[in-house]
Amino acid sequence: KSDWKVIVLVLSRPVKDMESRASTYPMLPVDEALEIVLQEAKSLTIGTRTVALHEALGRTLAEDLLSALDLPQFPASMKDGYCLKVDELEKTEGKTYNVVDTVLAGRDVSDLPETIPVGHVYKIMTGAPIPKSCNTVVMVENTTLLDSDAEGNEISISIQTPEIHEGRDVRQVGSDIKEGEVILKRGETIRATEVGLLSSCGISSVQIFHTPAIGVMSTGDEVKDPSNTSSLLPGQIFDANRPMLMAMLRQFDSALTIKDCGIVEDESKVLFNAIQSAFDSVDILITSGGVSMGEVDLVKKWMEDNGKVHFGRVLMKPGKPLTFATLERDGKKKLMFATPGNPVSSYVTSVLFVLPCIRVLLGKENAKHPVVEAKLKHSIRLDPQRPEYHRAT
Amino acid sequence: KSDWKVIVLVLSRPVKDMESRASTYPMLPVDEALEIVLQEAKSLTIGTRTVALHEALGRTLAEDLLSALDLPQFPASMKDGYCLKVDELEKTEGKTYNVVDTVLAGRDVSDLPETIPVGHVYKIMTGAPIPKSCNTVVMVENTTLLDSDAEGNEISISIQTPEIHEGRDVRQVGSDIKEGEVILKRGETIRATEVGLLSSCGISSVQIFHTPAIGVMSTGDEVKDPSNTSSLLPGQIFDANRPMLMAMLRQFDSALTIKDCGIVEDESKVLFNAIQSAFDSVDILITSGGVSMGEVDLVKKWMEDNGKVHFGRVLMKPGKPLTFATLERDGKKKLMFATPGNPVSSYVTSVLFVLPCIRVLLGKENAKHPVVEAKLKHSIRLDPQRPEYHRAT
């Protein structure tokens, strides 16, 4: 782990040796490069804010949440049926019971008598509170209606189940969640089931982490926007990277602020101004193009002159020219990822480096991508030197 | 497969036998119940529309898309380096070459001469078009600069690689995509990489399937909204289901139209009006509560009176009381899922039945959930009769 800290130091003063014709940036293994990115991301401050629960879907919790109540708050019936008082393992089969009242869900049962006479039951519905005189529930399917009055109100029933015990089909107070219990922790993602859990505990607003603002820029004289131009001049190509990376970010987290920084030509003044002004409104800038060994690889030059380049080549295929720098703007730290112009390279490097970086900023515990072992359906001839990254389905 | 068709027929005229005290709805296996839902969903018409590519993320394509162009449109250099004309396996090591010009990306090379003299090269950048006089590329790392003029323009280089062959590091016309090739098919989901692919082919708008409008309603006198009430009266509970199911739908597909149909009390006139008016604006209604064996299970009654109930019980735990009906409104077919009031039951049945149903409406080929085998970390005592559904992480 101490190795790469030295490398970073060396990297911060890159010198281009034009004679040797090879990049002077050492090729960092993917793991080392990612570790640098994650460390740098940790010192960015993004902040938190409080939002209504329904706006918190997919966001990361910035606080521990405790339940202010027991769940359920009252002993509740788990079935439609009858509630009664039994001693342990009472024989009930074939016995007759008088139905004294019906308890619907939502009823306040505190006004009901403290005791219920032997041989009497309340009819009770799922979710309704168990009167304090009762301690068990028999579901309707295990009973027979014996008698009812002219309006159809039940008078008496018999029970078909051999014996019933105390607490059967009763949800006890606090059996799901106890008052004061931590129900969700800082750093957890709020998904649909968490929304349900919080709502059932009466929580209607939560503190979440802000999301970073991320800019996406394509560079290159030859790159054209298909929504502006329907046909290309010789040598030109349609821009794939900017719409693709913006879509990838939106797909990853729809709450991110994503800024379209346009297609910028390979002219140093124009390009440098575009990058400068992008950083007025973004925390992270992703560019594509201009980082290879070419004469107009101005993006890398801007990074060297205006920030601290942490690495300029990565031992991977595709994506070798990926360059990562940090810079300061008005006392605030900003990150810049310069990805190669090839769409596959740009996509792979953005997925492998930018997404884990965003996860750190969002307050996630596990920022790195999960690793899944898979079996290839066909063999692949691998690059002898660089680990390869392929799309798998 | 013919079995359940008969069952559907029987189910369409359900009779509640109050004496037997058990539901008269047969308990359908999950697979059979799901098959009914998917069949019914197939006859709902949702329609298509054309949107800008950046609005199509996550949507389902309603048309086959063909590329209008070859990709690349011109032979392009894959490296920064030099292009030249070679005969097969030409020995190049140590040979000296004169640099005649530099070809940047985006340049129109049609004005360059048809032939290049032996011993001459163009300097060329990644993505730049190969002049028609050349047929191969040598990357800059495999060359040495021998001579340059006062302004730094290169005059001559030597090549360090032993032999090079025709087409090396050249992306040939149409090698990625051929003109007229189907690049995406109807029913495919447009994700970030598809956005990149379509954009690089110059496609800026696409025809997608409409998304259905889905309403979510909680029922029950005891159910209260935590954003309206911070404390509960005895017997009351906070609503978990409606915010949870709405979040689940949004999480599943943010393009769905999701309608909050509120919390409705167990009073037949109020409830029936609420369901009726919900169907004015939704294709699918999901309710929770009111489908068990209780006295106020009015949701099931509304379905029986106003639609065709396809099943009223499912052999599963939790979720047994799940009820599914179809109905007609102004000549348009609508679907209704009445889930149990318990949050876990409501969630499980919505995930297992409603999501695959939505996938059918979105034009997906594989509507069913993928099945993944998993190893339990602890043993579970299973229900002897009903297959159980548990949350796994």
C-alpha cells in the first residue's frame, strides 16, 4: 500500500520525453489506480439535506434512524376469526362459543371490559386490536357458524381445531420493531422496502447525502452531434461518448446532477476555456478524447498545467490512456477523469473508475464493484500484458 | 395448460358459501396464477411514441433499428503513429521514412494524392482517416524520431518493429457496423451502451412503447398517512403499503406513470367510488387490504361485481388472498390486483405478479423474473402446504 504513494509523488511532476516516444506515465495496475481515485474522493465534501420520504428513494441515508414507536403498537390479530381467553393448551374442539361483539381494524378497544366470560368470543378482523380480555385468535376457517339473528349477526359458533394455545395468530406489541431500535443506518440506500419500513414507523422525512454534479464533455474536431447534424463530412464521426456517459450516469443514479458540457474542438484556447468553465458548476468532469499520444492531446496538457495528475496510464485493455487529476477551485476540491476517445474505452474506464468514485461521494460503505465469477462460453485470446475488460451478459 | 382455462371459467362466477367458512376460491399454484396474469396483460394495448434518444433511456424499443451508415465510414487509424503503404509482411525494422504531412482526426483526406512514394509516411492521429494511398499504421511507440525542423515539425523517422502487415491498426469501413444492419430489435431495452451505439450511428430519435399508468391505493379505516398524522389513536397503524408500492414501481421503471390513489376507508360507497374513479386514469390498479375473509373485505366484493375475477387465492406464503380481476372501461381493458393488507404480503405479491405483468405491457420478451439458485445460510422451517417467499440478499 505504501508503494503507490511514492508513485503519486513522482506522477505529480510528469515530464514528457519526446525522444523516447513512449508515455512517461507508468502504467498503474487497475487496483492501484482505483485506490488512488477512492482516496481522493474521500476528501471531497458533498453535504447532506433533509427531504420528504417519497423523494428519498434511491438516496443514501446521512443519519441513523430510530423508531419512535413499537410496531405493532397494540396486540393485533393476524387472521380474520375469533379472539378469546384460553388457559394453556385449552381443548376447544367442538365446543360452542357465544359471539359478543365484532372488532374491526382501527377500533379503540380500551373501552371494552377487562375480562371476557368463559365460552364467549369476539369476532375479529385481520389487523384489528385484540381486546385486553383475550389472548388468542382462532381463524374463521377453523370454525363453524351455529346460529345468527335475522340481520345475519352471528350469535354462536363452534371451534374445529383440537386445542389452541395462548398468543396464537397474535402479533405482540413491538414484535416487529421496538421503540428506540435503530431501523436504518447512515450509509444505507433507501429502496422500496425501506420506504415501507420507515413509513410504517411514522417517519415522513429523512436526511440524505447530497449528490455530486458531474459534467460530461466530448472533445475532437471530428466529433459531431447527431441531433444537430444528420450527415457527416469526410473524416467526421457522430458523438457516442457524451450521450452514452450521461445515460450511464443517469442509469446509475437518477438523482445525480448531470451537466452536458458539449463537444469541444481541439483548439487549446477553446478547449481550456471550456474545461475551466465546466468546473464552475461541477464537482467531477469526465472528458473523452485527447489523452492518447497524439499531437492534439490537449486535455492531458490542461490537467498537467492546472491540477495534480495522479496517473496518466492504466494497465488495462481497453482504457490504457485513462488520466486522473484533482484540482482546487475556490478552495473546493474537484476531480477530473480524462477517458480515451474510443467509445468502448471511454465506457469501460468510466464504469470502472467513475462509478465507484461516485459511490464514495454518496456515502456508500462498499464503493467498489462487486466481483462475480463467471464461466466463458467461448475462449478469448488475451493480451499478454494488460488485463482485459469485456462486456458480459 | 388447458386445466386453468376451465378454472378461470368457474372462477368467473364465484359464490361465497358462508356456511363452510372457507373461501370458495381454489388456491392456484403461483405459476398458474402468473400465467393467467401474463395472458391477460397481452391483450392490453398501450401504444408507442417517438422520443429524442436522450429521453429513451430505460425504455423499450417499439421498432427494429437499422444503421443508415457504415461504422466507421472511413478507414480510421486505431493509434497515434504513422501510416504508409506496405506490401505483405514488409520488413520495416530500422528503415528510415520521410514524414510528408500530418493527418489529424476530422480531416478530409480525399484531396491527398492517390499514391505515396516508397519510404514516405504520413503522421496520423487516433481516429483520423487513412489516406487512400496508405494501407497500414505503425504506432508512435514503435518509432524513433530522427530529424525535425526548427519549428519541431518532423522530417524523418525510423521504424523499430521487425515487419508490419497490411491493415494493422486500421479500422476498416463497416468493420463495427454495416449500413442496413439491424443494430437493435423491437423489445430491447435502451440502456447507456445502446444510447452510445445509436448515437454513433447518427440516430437521434426512436420509437418506444408507452408506459402504463398504475394506481396504488391503501384501504382500511385503521390506516393513516404519516405525512398527515404524526401520532396514532389506539388501533390505528401508519400506511406502509402505498408509499412502499409506489417506490417499488418507480424503482422498477422510473418512466411509469404512478398515481397515488390515497388511503380509502372501509365504507362500501366511499371505497367503490374511489376504485371507480381510479380507473378513469389508470390501466392497472393495485390495492392493499380488504381481500381476506373479513366482514369488511369490500375490495373483493367490488371486483366480483364489476369485473371478472380470475383468481381469488394463491398457493403461497405470504400472499394467499391475492385477487386478480380484469374489467372494461370505455371499451378499454384494465387490470386490478388486490393484495393483502400485510406489508410483506402486499410487497411479495406485487413483486411476483405486478412487475412481470408490467414487463409484458412494456413489450419485453422475457416477462418472468429470472430464477437464481441460492444456498441458505440458515435453515428455515417451511409451511407444509404453501411454497414460501422470503427476502434474500
